[in-house]
Amino acid sequence: MSRDGETPVSEASGAGPGPARAGDAGEGDESAVLHAEVRDALAGLTARLDRERERAEHREAVIDRLHEENQRLRRGELQAMLEPVRAALYRLHDQARREADRLGAPDLAEAPDPRRTAVLLAAMADDVADALARLGVERFTVEPGAPYDASRHRPVAVTPIDDPVADGTVTAVQSDGFEQSGKVLRKAAVSVGRLAEPAPAGEAAHNGQTTNSG
């Protein structure tokens, strides 16, 4: 016993820092679990983003392939639509070449027949009209004497006439028109008759008046 009556503390009694508290150990475990959950969540998010990127790349590849196939089909359809036009142009080329060779031959015995030339040119025009018809474009003609129709006719000249019945009618046709499904693509070029206006009465009297000089 010490001099003051207190029980002495032995150095071997283990006095010093006490053991770790249970609360400190629990906090460390929770932190490790939280880090693991965050790590797993990030890994899952990265994997999901990778899958979405792969799906997006696949969709882009499919879209590009479909676009290319669509373009190829459209080119094929366009070529098929143009085939009648090419065939008509081939025929026109051959007809024009044969006629040019015939007319340019040095041993041509007779002058060109205008009627033969007219028939040939009419056949060429019919070939072109047939080719356009295969594309859905129909030719329409206008007969002289038909009423002028602004929705289908394009006036290119005016013909003075004296007959009131022919006023506002087609007097001549310079080119046919073309339409598709009822829609006019090109109007027919026509000449339109216009009734000549009579001279004013005063002007007629003046023109017929004689001058008396004295």
C-alpha cells in the first residue's frame, strides 16, 4: 500500500489503450460493402452501355444496308421505266440514219418525195408518243375549230377572223399536248382566232369625207 493509502498500480497490469470498440469495426465493414456495391453498379452500367453501343452499331449497319438496297431497287426501277424511251430513241436513230443515207447518196435518181418524208416524220412522232405512253404519259391532240381551253392550250399566235362563230376557237395547231392521270404536263401550242374589231364610225366617216377646196 502506498503511503497515501492508495493501492499501487502495477506496470504489468496492462494499463494502456483499451481494445477497439465494436462500433468502429461495424463502420469499416459498411464502408467496404458500400464500395463494393458502387463498384458493382459501375461495372453493370459499363456493361449496359457497351451493349447499347453494340445495338446502336447494329441498327446503323442495318439502316445503311436497307438504304443501299432501296437505292439499288430504285435505280433498277428507273432503268426499267427508261427502257421504252431508249428503245424509241434507238428506232428514231435508225430511221433518221437510213433516211439521211438515202437522201445523201450520190446516185440518188430522183428528188426527195415530200409525202414520203411526211410519213417518215409522222412515224417518228408516233414512236415517241408510244414510248411516253408506256411511262403513263398520254398524248392529246387538238382539232382546228375546237374552243380555246386555257387549261389545256397554250396560245402562241392570234389569227384575225371575220366570222363571229370562230371567235375564241383554235385556228391552227403547232404541237400536241401531253397529260398523265388527268394532269396536263404540257399544253398544246395553238393559234387562236380573234374577231377583228370594226373601225369606229367617226373614223370611217372621216376616211370617206371629201375635201372641197373652193
